Amino acid sequence: MSAAPMTYPPGYLEDYIGYRLTAVAITFIVLNITFVTLRFAARRLGKVPFGIDDMLIVPSLLTVLLLCADAFFLISKGGLGRHAVVALDTQSKVAAFYKTQIVFTLAYLTSVMFPKLAILCLYLRLFTQKAYRYASYTLIGILITTAIVNTISAGVSCTPFAYNWDKTIPGGRCFPNINAWYLWVSFPNIVTDVFMLILPLPVIWKLQMSKKNKVGLTVVFCTGSM
């Protein structure tokens, strides 16, 4: 006896919220390009020498733009924004979704690394105390190592690689708990975020200036770190 076909509430199959991600992606494209342009314009007008932190802004921008482009592809070809029963109703749609998701994961790993490296290189410009410089170098090492390890592990998460999107390949296998892997990817980023927020605060509060200015600098550094 065949199973009864699935029934859905009225309008369920037509539901679509992909426009929300589109709006967010467009917003961040405009903001990132604007701020990076203003940064370089300020350097040029102020005749301030370009540093490593400025150079790292370029790959930071490019990886963010790649993430946004990937989001557009996920929406248009991967069915993002629709219910899975609609978005993944054919093998070609499933393959498109998972291929794009892999690109998104790899782009994400670098897009969170480069901006942090730029901030830490700025800290190295500002900090003269050895303890703070060593802490900055340590965080740089952790960020680069984590990005390399996570990129390699993402590349071998399924064997053969095509098994990521084609589960019909005989003998294919993936990590037994892929969700735990995604949690591990996020954990070092959270830890480094916290340390980067805390790192400049002792230096700021030892400066010979008014409390109001110290609070202002603290907000500026915390905002930049986030």
C-alpha cells in the first residue's frame, strides 16, 4: 500500500524569504566598499604611510564580497529562502545547494581571519609594550593556524570530495558528526574575538587623558574589534 502524499498548509510551498538575505548582502556590500574606500582616501589625504593592516583590508573586502556573491547564488540556484521540500526537490538542486555551501564555508574561514589580522597588525603599530605585542603575535598565530586547519578539514570532510553533494557515490563517507565540526570552527573565532576586545583596554585606560576620552577610545576599539 503506497503512502499518502504529503499535504501542506495553504501557501506553504510558495513561502519565500530569500529577499531578506539579498537585502542584507547588498547592504554589507555597500557598507564594506564605502568604508574601505574611505579608509584608503583618509590615508592618501593625510599622507599616512600604508601599513600591513591596510594591505590586509584588501583580501578582507574580497572575501566578504565572495561571501555575498555566494549568498546570491545560494538564493538563485540553491533554493535558499524556500522550504526544503521545494528547494531540494531534485538532485540537481541538492547538488547546487551543497556545492555552494562548500564555497560559502571556505570563504567564511578566510573572511573572519583577514579582518582580525588587520586589527592585530594595527595593535602592533600602536603597542610598544612587549607583553601586548607578544599577545598580538600569539593571536595572529592562532588565527592563521586555525584557518589552515579548518580549511584542510573542510576539504576532507567528505571522501571523495564529490560526496559532499552526491550521496549516491559508492563507498563515500563524511565526518560522523558534521555539526560538531561546525561548532569547532566557530569556537576559536569566539575565543579570539574576546581576547581582541580585551587586549587594548589596559593600554587605553593607562593613557594620560580624560575619562571621557578613554571611554570614547574604548568604544572605538571595541566597535572595530567586533
